[in-house]
Amino acid sequence: MSDKVKIGISIGDVNGIGLEVIIKTLLDKRILDYCTPIVYGNTKVASFHRKTLGIDDFSFNVINKSADAHPKRPNMINCWEEDVKIELGQSTEIGGKYAFLSLERATNDLVAGEIDALVTAPINKQNIQSENFQFAGHTEYIQAKAGADESLMLLMGEDLRVGLVTGHIPVAEVSKKVTKEKILKKLELINQSLKTDFWVEKPKIAVLGLNPHAGDEGLIGEEEQKIIAPAVEEANKKGILAFGPYPADGFFAKQSWKQFDAVLAMYHDQGLIPFKQLAFHNGVNYTAGLPIVRTSPDHGTAYDIAGKNEADAGSFREAVFAAVHIVKSRRETAELTANPLKFSKLSRDRD
């Protein structure tokens, strides 16, 4: 049996740039040296996008199940047979319907162990809503399918990792959701992920404050003193090297993040705005803390440039490579647990 990593890929909204960045990524045949890609979609839809982009020298190997995937070809599983009305650049009910069919089939295979990891192309969080999908986004859906009580949205760039305490919730609800227990759980997840998925032996994690100037010693809010600092202290007692809370603006302005292996932000925009400024073209979104591996690019459907051959595939390509890296790191971790005598050899190989 081959130990080559099987990467499942969901196509996202058929009216967005998902298939464009997928095809552009898979056009580079060198990616087949690292993984076997399996796209969950439809050959007719893929052909429409390929022709729109003016790409002639590319095709998928059509298979019925992941076990039939050709290790030297980009593979595709047809998740539906009917024709689909594509309206590039438009948010439509059809776009949401088929984004879900792709995601559902791919996630089912992921949970069943038929593929090793899943890379998700962007969905529209509004038009995908239905009786079968009532989630704020991919992260929450993947977590539910994995049967997990908690997960961590972890944004990754070349030398920057940003995790979130709260994710896709209204800003008005953030302060109520930021609790000592939740911060501690997220610190545990990010610490374990850094060790298992990225082989950081002693992770150093910076924790941001919630309020401007990290509360200014209680003048602009008490969450830092009453909730965040105690959570950091409790994490230290558990052996987690957590530091803070730091004022978010000054922390990124002074590039203090370079001194840490990861940063834990309190809410979505606090973490994602500086992250996208620093790592937009190669950033990756990773759903950490789960028994399954899922990554995605850090951009959306980009309706405004859909079908114009303007989409940069850099972030999607990095999402594929990140998924491969994490799967291999987990395999090595499992092997070391079973056979600790191999540790010294693997350590020398990594040096």
C-alpha cells in the first residue's frame, strides 16, 4: 500500500474562483510528487471553468471512489450528474447547493479515512445555508462532522500563526464568549497542535488582550485582569508557555509576533486583519485540534474576478502543501509513539 498522502479537495461555490485556483494549482505536475489530489465536483463544471480560463492542456482522471485514484494524475469524483447553471460572479442558490454536495461527499470520505486530508475551496456562507447546512462556515461544519466539542481556527503564514478564541460570531457577542475556560482550552489546542502537527518542541504562545491597550490596567475594561491574565497563568501551571495579554495594535506594529511560535487572538478580525496584511498571498486556514486534517486558502469566493483568469493560486497551493505536511507530521508522531527508538534518527533527518 502506498504511503503517498491522498488530498481531497472540495470545489466551493461554482460561481467563484474555487475551480480556477484548483486547476492552476494542479497544472504544476510537481505537486503530484507530494500527494494524490482527488477533487470532489463535476467534470462538466470543471470543463466550463477550464475553457473560460483558456486552459487547454489539463484534464482530470475520473474515478468513482477515492481508492481508484491515480497517483500520477489529478483525479475527480463526480458528486452529481445533472447539468448546473453557472453564473460567474453571482451568489445563487445553485452555487450554494452544489458547494454543499461537494463538501458533504469529501467530508464523509475524510471522516471515513478514505482520504488523508481535505482542502476546501471557498464557499459563500449565506447561499450554502439549508436544512443540511446550518453552520457559520467550514470550520464549524468540519468540527461537527468530526464529532468534536471544540476546534481551533489557526491561520498560518510562512513565519506567522494566529489562532482565534472566538470565530464566526457577531462582535456584540465576543465579550460574553471570551471566558477563562475557553481561552485555556484554545491554548491547550494550539499548544498540542504546534507539537504534533508542526514539531515545535516547546511552543511559545502570545495571548492578545480584548480591549484597546489591553484594558490599560482596568481603565478601558477588566477582561484582561479578570479573565485573560488568569487564563494565561493557569496555562503556565499546566506547562504551556503562554505570555500576555498584549495590546493587539502595538504587538503587530512592533513585529513582536516574530518572537513567538503562535499568537492567540480574542476574536476574528483582531487576528485576521493583521494576518492578511502580512500573509495574504500565501496564508492558510487550518482547523486544528481535530482527529482529521482540513486546510483552506485564506480568501473567499472573489466573485468580482471569477472567470477573469486573475485569481492568485498561491494561498490554495500553500493549503495543499500544509495539509501534506500536517499529515506526514502526524504519521511520524504516531510512529514515534509506537517506536520511540526512532526519535534520534528522525531528529537528525530534520536538522
